[in-house]
Amino acid sequence: MYKDETVLHYLKLRASGSGDAMAAVGAGGMTYAELDDMSDRIAASLLHAGVTAGECVGVGYDHCLEALLSILGILKAGAVYVPLNPEYPASRLEYMMDDAGV
């Protein structure tokens, strides 16, 4: 694998080449250009809030478009995505967040 071959690299390529193509369905759907733009905005918000490169950020969503946007935004900010299943007991989620440094 080459250094630039990341999901973020391919998202940018697709958004710039055929941004009007549908990237995700559900909740009205989203094009590659919209997905790229919205995840850029989330990354900017995270950085503005003080998230730093390598920092762990937890996401507690079910499988939905918002989760995808959040994950991409976290990665674009240089942070680490930590999946948190909202169906887990609170004690398990607390342990996971403490262990990961979320």
C-alpha cells in the first residue's frame, strides 16, 4: 500500500472527479462532493474544539449516515475513531472510553 492510498485520498479523488455521484443512501442520500464537504466541516469543528492529531474521539451512533460523516471528519482531523456501541451497558462504555483515552 502506498502512503496516499487512504479512504480519505480516494474520497477526495471521487469528489473531485464525479462529485455528483451518490456516495451514500438513507436520510435522503449524499453525493461524494457533499460527503467530502460535510466531513471537512466536521474535521474543522473538531480542530476548533481542540481535538489534536492522534487523540481518540468516540462515536456512539448506530449504522447511519451521521456516523459515516463523523468517522470521516475524525480521520480528516488526524484523530483516531473509537467506535462505541450505544447498546452496550454504561459500565462497558465507560471502561472502553477510559481504556482508549476518549
